[in-house]
Amino acid sequence: MTTLSMLDLSIAALLVLALALTARRTYPDLARQLLIAAARTAIQLTLVGLVLKTLFANVSLLWVALMAVVMLALAGREVMARQHRRFTGTWGYSIGVVSMFISSFSIALFALVVVVGHEPWYQPQYAIPLLGMLLGNTMNGIALALDRLTQSAWEQRAVIEARLVLGHTPAEAISGIRQQVFRSGMIPIINAMAAAGVVSLPGMMTGQILAGAPPVEAVKYQIMIMFLIAGGAGFGTLAAVRLGVRRLFDERARLRLDRLRR
Amino acid sequence: MFHVNGLSVRDRPALTFSLQAGELVCLSGPSGSGKTQLLRALVDLDPNQGSVTLNGASRESLPPTQWRRRVALLTADSHWWEVTVAQHFNRFDEQQVERLGLERGVGDWLVERLSSGEKQRLALLRLLANRPEVLLLDEPTANLDDANRRRVETLVRDYLEETRGCCLWVSHDPQQLDKLCDRRMTMTTRGELEAA
């Protein structure tokens, strides 16, 4: 594998810098955001590289579990931050975290033990990237779905209540919205699977090939990852929508928009 | 038949009143006095305190879906979510449709084709299809001409006679109040009820 020097990375960074300089007059805010995001990428990935280096050198279930919990906590915060009208109180945070825990963690565990089958199963070289990819994609699905759910409930309050007063159950009253919500959570992964290999070469597979892995092996890993991500994002979105809908109504089947941030 | 005891929503005054079988009671009062809020609380759409019973059964003893089928609210604006009119009905009764001056076959119409007056009359029929015992009607004739207003009034009167149900009818029309109701209540600006 050809290693990259700091000079190589600096040359790539010049591209971002050039873009920011070009855009700074017409889009000053965007240029600033671009530079901040690029700096965050460099710093965050360098830090995580150092953490992974330490983890790989000291294979321990405790350290892997700790890393997983930190990743989950940060993903939960990200899900919450991406919602325009999130649930108030601890619900705003916990719906995302619980849904991601149920789906991403159990699917990562299943993949490590049953599919990959490395000894020990918590080998950080497999466990952390797998969980990272699962969490990242599940997080996207859940964030999109919850944002759509709360926003749609807010906008279509009159229709939901019109159905409730006719004696419909909350599930019936919100059924139309629920279908759109689940669809919006699943669209990114469905699109990614449909376009994989035809329109785009997925990042993980490309990375493995660049690192010298045989293309067929890289493809097998990529297929496995995409199926796992579809499962993770799908089950995670299902759980989040279910919890979200339950929280939107109370025990007397009233629509409780006061439980959302205004 | 329908008893409301100490019902209050948020910081509004507690309200107590009853409706008897077959009775049509009109409720009037200035805008913002809380008439709609009262109707919403009666169908348990907003959190509230107090007791509401129908023929001796408290609302807490019934599932909310069943309560709202028996105590039915017609809101001032009607809302539609399916494509055609009939898709919104449990049971589409062509006879009732004609009684309200609507065309036979309106059930197959697209909702977007309906005028506001047609929507209002159809929303009432949609409500009555559940055969409720208590009708809570929030200005049900606000968008109607005289002929259709009379049709709605007659239909509701006949329904109450047939089912021995009761009705709380919100109206701002003094003529309608005089002619239609068995009893009148007024809601003050402070949200208290007074017999009129």
C-alpha cells in the first residue's frame, strides 16, 4: 500500500482552500463553514486515528465497549440536533439513542459473531469500523424520519385531530404520515444500494482497493456492509418512528404537540 | 343524560351543566371566550380536569375511540384526507345526502371538487354515520345559505328525535338561537357559563 505523506494531504487540502477563496465573495458564510468543516475533518479523523491505533494495540472488550458507547452518545446528540421540532426533555435525546442501540448494536454484534467470525469477536479492527458505518447510516435514517414525523404532525394537526374526533385510533389517524416518514428514513440506503457499482463505487470498497485488497474481496465486504446498513437503518427507523408516534399521543389518544419544542 | 361537572381546561373556570335526552342546547358568546375549547375538552381532545358522564358511564371508563364515537364533535372547519368523499365514511347514506340538498353520486366526487358549504354538510353526515348519542356542533351552518341552513337544522332535529340523543350547538346567529334551541347558554368573556 502506498502511504500518504503530510505533503500529499496538504496538496488535497489546497483544493478545499481554493474553493473557499473562490466562493468567499459571493458566499462568505458558506466559505467559512467549508473551512471549519474541513478543519474538523482533519482534527477529528486524526484523533480517531490515534484512538484506533491505541485500541488495536491493546485488544480489550472493555475499551471497545467504551468506544462504542461514546460513538452512540455522539450519534444520539447528532440525531437530536438535526430535528427542527424535537421532543422536549430527555425524549428528544433518548428516542434516537434507544433506536440506534436496538438496531446498530445488535446488528453489529450479529455481524461480528455470525458473519465475520473473527477470534476474538470484538477485535477492534473489525468491530469499530463496522459499528461506525452502521451507526452513521442508522443515524441518518432516524434523524430524517424523526424530523419528518414531528414536522408533519405539527403541520397536519388539524387532519390528525379530525380523524381522532371520528373515533380513529392514533395509529389510524397518523397512518398516512407514518408511511411517508418511514420512506424518507429509508430512501438514502435504498438509493445507495440501487446505485452501488453502477453510478458510484462505495467508499469502503474503494478504500479497501486503494489499500491493496483484491477487488472481489472488497466487493464481498461491501455487499455485506450494505445489507447490514439496510437492516440497521431500517430497524432503527422503525423503532424510532414507533417510539416517536407513541410519544406524540397520550393515554387518552390526544395529539400532544406540547411535547415538541416550538 | 350527558353530565359535565367541574370541567376545566388549563386556567379556565370550571364548568358544570347537563344535557337531557332529545334536548338541543345552543351556546353563544364572544369570540375567544372558550366555546371551542369547551367542545374539544368534552371529546377529550385536550388535557382537562373534571368529570363527564354519558348515561352514567364516565369517559375514563371507555376507550377514547369509543367515547368520541358516542360524543361527536363537528369542528367549524372540516378536514379531508382521502381522495374521494365516500372513502371518509363508515357508511355512505345516499338518502341523507339528498336530504341535505347534495347531489346523488357525491360520494364518488374528488374532495377537491367540493365547495366549503358542501364540505360542511358532508362533514355532518360523516359524523352522524357513527350514530353518536351526543352532538357537539361548532357553527355547523356558518358557510350555508338559508335553504341549506334549514335542511341542516331539520336533519339534526329529526336525528335527535329518532335517537333520543342530545346536542350542544354553537351559534352566533340570533334568529337561529331563537328558533332552533330548547335552551340557551352563554359563555362570558371570562369563560363562565350563564343560562340565557
